[in-house]
Amino acid sequence: MILKKSCQMLMLCICFWALNAGYHHNHLAEKVKALLGEDVVLPCSFKFPEGVPVPYIIQWHKKGIKIPIYIWYAGYPPHIGEGYGGRVSLTGQASLHLSNLQVHDQGTYTCIVNFFDRSPDRKRNGSLVHLSVHAPPHFHVKPPDVEYVKTGENLTLRCAAEGTPDPVITWYMGNIPLTEGPGVIIYRGTLEILKLQQSHIGDYTCRARNSEGSISTKTKVITAGSAVITVPPQNITKLEGDKAEFICEAKAFPANITHRWLLNDKEIYQIRWLAPRTVVRRDGTLFINPTSAEDSGLYTCEVFNGIGTPERASAYLSVEYPARVTYSPTIQYLPLGLSGVIRCYVKASPPFIHIKWSKDNRPFDPKAHHGVFSLSNGSIQIQRVVSEHQGWYICTPYNLYGTTGKSNRMEVLVRDPPIFTVKPRQQYQRRVNSQVTMPCYGIGQPKPVIKWRRADGRKLSKDRSTQRYGNLTIRTLRKEDYGCYECVLQNDVATLVTSTLLIVEGTTPHAPTNVSIKTSAFSATLNWLPAYDGNYPQSYVIWYRLVEQADNPWRTMRVEPDETTTFTIYNLQPSSEYEFRILSRNSLGDGMFSPTVKTKTSPWDFLGRVYPTDAYGATYIPTVQKPSGPKPSPPRNVTVQETEDGLLISWLSPLNQKVPVAFYYVEYRTQSMSWKRWGPIKRATSYLAKDMAPGHYRFRVYSYSILSVGQASSEVSLIIAGETYEVTKSRAITAGVVGGILFFIVAIVLSVCAVKICNKRKRRKAEKAYMMVTCPVTDTRNGRPSHADSPSPIKNN
Ligand SMILES: *[C@@H]1O[C@H](CO)[C@@H](O)[C@H](O)[C@H]1NC(C)=O
Ligand SMILES: *[C@@H]1O[C@H](CO)[C@@H](O)[C@H](O)[C@H]1NC(C)=O
Ligand SMILES: *[C@@H]1O[C@H](CO)[C@@H](O)[C@H](O)[C@H]1NC(C)=O
Ligand SMILES: *[C@@H]1O[C@H](CO)[C@@H](O)[C@H](O)[C@H]1NC(C)=O
Ligand SMILES: *[C@@H]1O[C@H](CO)[C@@H](O)[C@H](O)[C@H]1NC(C)=O
Ligand SMILES: *[C@@H]1O[C@H](CO)[C@@H](O)[C@H](O)[C@H]1NC(C)=O
Ligand SMILES: *[C@@H]1O[C@H](CO)[C@@H](O)[C@H](O)[C@H]1NC(C)=O
Ligand SMILES: *[C@@H]1O[C@H](CO)[C@@H](O)[C@H](O)[C@H]1NC(C)=O
């Protein structure tokens, strides 16, 4: 069965191949048009040769596909190409019925009818059909129905459609077609309007059109507004148990506002004790019912509609309640002979006004007892405890709302405080990398706890320090271990503290602290506190630079003499921000930088006539990087005279001295050189220039204030007689030119000669070669004649 089918196919294929050879599609193709998904008939008809029916085969080819898509031969099931299953059938004489048209069906089809029993050239017949599959446009990218925009922003509406032929997309605003222009870009269907203006707000239509149809989609472009709180929440005060309500009204366009509520910056729905008592109404109002004492705090409402940034507004809720005792310890201890506190744990809103105390069932007024004070937190302090302070105490706090009641009876016992039996020394001094053990021990009733800590609050190193009972050991000491340490002896009766200083020797110094800077226009005076010096004398280096030139390396200044902790840096620029830091060092090397401090130098009094002074009190002219401030007037009446000593350039100071002149610069030039200058000239209005080369000179004078430069004076010319540089130069040029020409001539002569010699040599070589062919040439080697070709025995030599 399979064999038979295969044979059939093979036969058909061979036929197809054989018959197809030499067929040319030189007929004009018939054009057939159909719509996507519809059916179509590709026409083909034939006539039998001489009208006599003979067996025939019908083949339908599609251009681009090798094997016919359809082959029919009477008596056999038709062959149907891939992708055409169920969609093709024969209709009429040889026409092809193609159903459910698809885009890829488009193309050129050929129908060939082959007759058997005919000479090859006459047995062909068929037709050429071009099928185009058309489709009306449909959108595959559609702009949104509503687009919220803000003027000044860019609007981008994407629109893309498919169809056959390719649809053309046109944009309309209202009914007016849009064209590209300044600020309006239409590219592949996407409309972009840059920097929206109010006039751009409106309805936009995207229309896609081809020969099969036209579709459109509309987008409303609406000015959007971010959510704005119109009625913010107000501070409220409620009595505990009442209902509290925070309003947070907002307006927005679009109006899809979401409200968030936070208590002390924490999302309310995440606060477990509060969330179950709250409701947020649709309009954003927050209800708390009932309120409780701990609900007090800052409530923040945040509104957002997806446009711009969320807006927030906050208000306080304060929940008030009568004063209450939160905790009554059954036993409290007082240290005999020391100061002690009898505690009353109070909570009240508004704060308590008064605490009533009783001792052993009798009223106890602290004020009536010497050395007993009421503390602001409700407790009472006894300056020096004696055994009479022992007893049963009760406290009752009151505020505006009264009280919720008194504390339980609290037994206060007077006991001996713990005592140190071993105290650390006042100071320990160890070398870096060594170790230290600082003992501390104490006893008491109840048994006290002994704990070590650093006085500055920093943590003790976990890896390098251990505490065994009262002994603190720090191993491989480091620079940062330097400092004050406290041993704390604590039990319920009292807490005692003793401290000791640990000095780590042999380290570089710590960073200087508390850097403060005072500035003037041209200087800055730094003050700092020395930190631990590593047990060697320390010195400092000040690093500084202009903040605006922070890319440049720091300038440094060694502080002299050593150990000084105040220093002035000179030659700064006025009104400029500088940063400073101080590096400490000792004989072991550089320590650490202090924190960087930024500060601005003060502005310079432009009109003052005072020069800045340096470290030695001498005035100097500052280097001005950016001239600033008012400009001085230019000098007047510039004259130049030749004197025996040289050229004397003099001028008059400007008439208008509103901006004082600090110094002058004299500038000069000849025709062949750019301006050069002499200066600065302070406290003089002339300059003697010596040893001037002859030439045609021009002079001008500038006046400078400390920070700015004025306009130039008028220029003065002078010719200094003598052989000028220009003449020398022109001579040199002439000499150069003449020299060049001579060299050129010599070069030509030499090269001519060289060519001649070469030619001679070439002729000789040719002659030699000719001789070689005609007769053996004799050569001399090692002084002996030998024939070039003859092999010479090696041993001979
Ligand atoms: C088919 O063949 C017949 C007879 O050979 C001829 O008259 C006719 O024009 C042919 N048709 C086509 C479409 O080639
Ligand atoms: C608008 O588009 C222009 C050009 O593409 C771009 O330079 C500009 O940054 C865009 N403006 C905004 C607000 O996105
Ligand atoms: C709410 O209370 C806070 C703090 O008490 C205060 O700073 C703020 O001004 C109050 N707000 C209003 C609207 O009264
Ligand atoms: C509100 O609607 C706008 C426009 O449809 C959308 O961009 C935004 O994300 C929405 N905001 C919220 C909070 O859902
Ligand atoms: C009240 O202040 C004192 C001294 O600051 C303190 O010792 C005591 O523990 C405080 N009382 C309460 C209840 O916190
Ligand atoms: C604590 O140190 C002291 C003195 O260095 C020593 O005598 C004592 O045995 C140490 N105690 C413990 C528990 O290590
Ligand atoms: C140094 O600065 C610290 C913290 O800024 C401050 O607590 C301390 O009082 C200052 N010391 C002096 C002497 O100004
Ligand atoms: C300076 O020049 C002005 C104008 O050129 C002239 O009037 C004035 O007399 C001159 N002054 C002196 C002191 O030479």
C-alpha cells in the first residue's frame, strides 16, 4: 500500500520535473484579489489538443514553493501541499478553490495542464494567476481612551495598525488632520507633541485606512492635576475612650485618589494595637474609636493619584487621661549613707501637677523633710539616706483630670550599699600590642553585678577583651583602646562607678577634635583640641583647598612650633569657601585626619587701602584668581622719556580714587611681540626700564586694586634708534633664502652628475654580462686564479 502510494508520488514528481522543464511564465498574470479569511477561485481552463480528450494532469504551483501545492490526476487522490490541507479543491475544469485565505497565500500561482500522448512542445497548457490577499486595517497598538497630561510635558500617543495593503495612519485633532511641524512629530503612527500648550488639549483621533477599509480610535487629552490636600487634618485633643476623627480632603484630576495614613511615620494598618480601632472612609477621613492613651502622636495623611508626587499633611492627636501609676515595685532599696531614689512610675496627659506621698499610712510631704526633693518624673530623691527613711510608701499622682488612683504599698528598705574591695588603678600604661588586665571587685547584699564599660559610650572590643568576674583584660592593645574605662558595681540598693585611664603607648596620634575656624578676607585661623598623642609629642599639618576646586590636590601647611593648637593660614582668597582638615603626627608617623570643616572667607573691603598681611606681619599682594569688585580708574598722562639710565615711563595716578589703586603694571610691546609687563609697582608712578633693545615700542599702564584690574591707560609710542631686531630678522630671512637657493642649485648639479655616473655604470654592467655569455670570466680568490664553475677540492686549500 505504502509502496504503491510512494510510487504514485514518485511518478507524479518525475512527471512534474520532466514537464516543468522549459516552461516559461511569459503569459501575463491574471490578477485576483480577495479578502483575508474569505474564499477565492484561481481560474484555469484548457482545451484538449484538436478537441480530442486525452488523459491529463493538473498541477498548481505557487511561486517560491518547489513542490506543486496541488496535483490532480484522474483516478488518484490529489496531492495537497503543506499548509493547504482542507483548504484547496478543484473547481470547474482546472480552477483552484482556495478557502479561508491567509496572508501568506498571497503570491503568484501557475496552473499547468499536461496532456499525455503529445509531443512535448504541444502538451502544455495552463495559466498564471496573481493572488493578492487583502485585509482591512485593525489596530495592534491603540492609544488610551483618556490621556492625562500637564502643559510643558511631552505627549506621546502610540498608534499602529495592520492590514493589506499597509494602512496609512493619519492623526486628527478634532476634525483637522495633523501634520508634522515644529514640536509635532509623527513617526510610524506615533504622535508626539513636545512641550504641550493649553491649545494642545483636546480630542485626538488616530485613523488607519487602506483600500479595504478605515478604522479610527479617539483619545481625550485632558490636563491632569496631582492630588492636592484641600482640607488638611487638624491637631486634636481627646479624652481617652472618645472617638477621634482626622479629615484629609483632597482634590485631583483624575480623581482616583488613594489615601494613606501613618502614625509617627508608620503605616497605620501595620500597627497591630491601633489598626483594629481605625477606619478610613472613602473620602480619606480617619476614625479612631475608641481612643486609647498610647494613640497620641503625629498622624500623617498622604494622598496620591499617580500623577506627580504624593502630598502629605500632618496633625497631632493627643489623648488625655487622668494621671495614673503604671507600676508599683513591691520592694525598693535605699543605700545607707548615699543618695537614693524612691520611684513612682507615673503616666499622665496632660502631665501630672502633683504627687501625693504617704509613708507608713501617714502623709509624707517631701518638702517638709530636709534633703528630700521631688523629681520632675514623679520620684523623690533623698540626698543622704538614713535608716529612718525605711518604711511603706504610697504615691498618688494628679493632673488636670485628677487621678486613676494610688500606687500599691511599696516597701522601701534601707540597706548597706555594695562596696569595692578591689579598685583598678587610676591609670594603666601599656605598649601597643601588649595586654592589660584591670581588676575590679566588690561585695554587697544583694550580691552586686560588676560590669566594665568605656566612659565615652563606645563598645568594648568583642574579640580582644574579656571580663572574668571583675577583671577586664584587653589583648593586643590598639590605638583606639586608649581612653577612660568605668567599672560599675550594681545591685538593687545602689550603683557605684569607678574609673581608670588606659594609655596605649607607641601609636600614632588620634585625630584632633573640636576644630573651629575664624576667617578674615585673606586668612583663616584654626583652633583645635589635641587628641591622645600616642605618648609622643605630636605635631600637625593643615590640609586645605578651595571647595570649588575640589578636584585639585590639597595644599598643606606644617604647623610650627610643634604641639601648637592654633594656626593661621594666609594668602587665601576673599569670599571663597574653603575646606580644612588637620592631620596629627608623632615620631611614629601620621595619625588621623580631623573631620573636614568647611568655611567661607569674609568679603574684602574693596575700598579699604589695607593690604593683607602674612605670618610675619608683612603686607603682600594677594594672588587674584578671579578678579572681582569695582575697578580702579586708569592712570593718566603716561609719558616715556629716554634718560641716561634707561627709559623712564611715568604716569599720574587716576583722578577718581574712589577705588584705591594698590599697584600698577606697565605693559610694553614691539610690533613683533605680544604684551609683556613690569610690576607690580607699589607706591610709585614711574618705572625705569634699562637695557632696552632698539625698536618701535608701545607702552600702557594698568592700575590694580587688590582684587581687580582697571582699564588700560592710553598708549604711548617710542622708537629707540639703532639696528632693530626687525632689520636683523629680515637679514636673516634673506640669508636663509639665498642659502636655500644655493643649496638647491648644488643639489641639482650633484644629482645630474649622479645620473650620468650611474648610466656609465649600467653600460659597463651590460658589457660585462655580454662577456660572461661569450667567454669565461676569470676571477681571483685567495690570490689564485680559479674557474667559476669548476669544483675545487676542499683539501686543496
Ligand atoms: C491551451 O492549448 C490550446 C491548444 O493547444 C491553445 O489553443 C490554448 O491557447 C492554450 N491555452 C493556454 C492558456 O495556454
Ligand atoms: C520632550 O522631548 C524632547 C525631545 O525628545 C526632550 O529633549 C525633552 O527632554 C522631553 N521633555 C520631557 C519633559 O520629557
Ligand atoms: C499642631 O501641633 C504642633 C505641635 O504641637 C504645632 O507645631 C502645630 O503648629 C499645630 N498645628 C496646628 C494647625 O495648630
Ligand atoms: C489614576 O488614574 C491615572 C490615569 O488613568 C493612572 O495613571 C494612575 O495610576 C491612577 N492612580 C492610582 C493611584 O490608581
Ligand atoms: C526619675 O529620675 C531619677 C533620676 O534621674 C531616676 O533615677 C529614676 O529612675 C526616675 N524614675 C522613674 C520612675 O523612671
Ligand atoms: C583578678 O585580678 C587580680 C589581680 O590582677 C587577681 O589577683 C585575681 O585572681 C583576678 N581574678 C580573677 C577571677 O581572675
Ligand atoms: C568638643 O566637642 C564636643 C562635641 O562636639 C563637645 O561635647 C565638647 O564640649 C567640645 N569641647 C570643648 C572643649 O569645646
Ligand atoms: C595731562 O593731560 C591732560 C590732557 O591731555 C592735560 O590737560 C593735563 O595738563 C596733563 N597734566 C599734566 C600734569 O601734565
